[in-house]
Amino acid sequence: MITQEQIRKRIAEEIGRSGMTQKQLAACLQVSQQTISAYRCGSKLPALDTFANLCAALDADPAELLGLKD
């Protein structure tokens, strides 16, 4: 079973690997820098539309971030 904690961890890792600053990513997603920080520390998950845009901005596979494939 996939947990929210696993998803949070994958999202945080992908953001860290991106090389983008929180400010750059926030501007790209049209969210606050604090929101990106919350994603990085795992205290918040993005809304579905933001998740889709996050995957596009990071060139990340949504299925991998959700733990649906390795």
C-alpha cells in the first residue's frame, strides 16, 4: 500500500534533485515560496492540478512520484 508519507518523500527528493531554487519553482507553479518549502519538508502535498504542473516543471514521471511504478 502506498502512503502519503512515501509520496511526500518522493516529491521532496525530486524537488531537491531538480537544481531549481524554491523561488524559481514557486514562480513556475504560481505558488508561494513557502508552499514549495512545505512540499520539500513534507508537511504539505500539492493539489492535483499543482502536482501535474510540478511534474511537468521537474520533468518527472507522475507514476513514479506516486509510487505506481519503480
